[in-house]
Amino acid sequence: MCNRAACVVLALVFFAPIVHAQPPPVAPIPDWASYGTAIVNPSIAAVQAWRATDRPCRFGQLAISEVVVNTAALTLKHFIVSPRPCLGCPPDGMPSGHTANSAIGFSRHWQLGLAFTLGTAALRTDANRHTKEQVFWGAVLGFTGEAAGHLLKCQH
């Protein structure tokens, strides 16, 4: 047998990694807030498209961006094994779709768009829904999808 101090040390050595390896639960406040920040830029883009004189073209740009981003995000999530950091979450974490969607519609007011994209990325990591790598690639995907939408040229 071991004395009391030795038993405590052994218990810490053997059981501490098990306790530490437990994934954290989802933090509800940043999780819900990230849903709001993810729709701000596309919503602003939709309002701007509605007000534009070349409305069909602006909605076409937005549709192209949404299709590119969401198709790519769901396809990549299916094929890339990149588990989410949260307890009980589905394993399809790469890339962050919320972060990708938050980058759509940023081109008119790029500072505001960038702020909401970075805010969504921070909230997704604070909520334990995604890793920093997953939100980074989500932002890259979102900005790429936004650029793809602008391949359709509209009158100004």
C-alpha cells in the first residue's frame, strides 16, 4: 500500500489527464449571439439589394455567394475530419459555417463586415463550437464566396 500523500499524487497523475480530456459544454450565450452575428452581413446585403436600381443583379450576387459558401461548407464538413471542441457536438467542425456566412455581404461596408465576421469567429470559439483553425477557414471560405458573387457584374 501507499501512504496518504503518495496515493494522492498517484491519483492526480493517473486521473488528471482523464478529467482534463473531457470536452467543455457549449456556452449558451456566445452560441446564441453567434447566430445573430452570422446573419447580419447577409441581411444588410439583402436590404441593399432590395433598394438597388439593379435589384435582380444584386440578389443574383447574393445568391451566388450563398450557394458557393453553403455548398462548400457542407461538402467540406462531410469530408474533413475535424471534431468540434464541445461536449456532445457533431464531429463536423471544419470549416465554421456561421463564420463563413457572416462574411457574405461585407463588400459595401467592408469595415462593418469584417467586424461582424471576426465577432462571429470569436463567439463560435467562446461557445466551444469551433476551434480557431475552423473559424479561420470559415472566414476564408466566406470571403471567397463573397468574391465569387461579385463575378456577376452589376451596374452601379
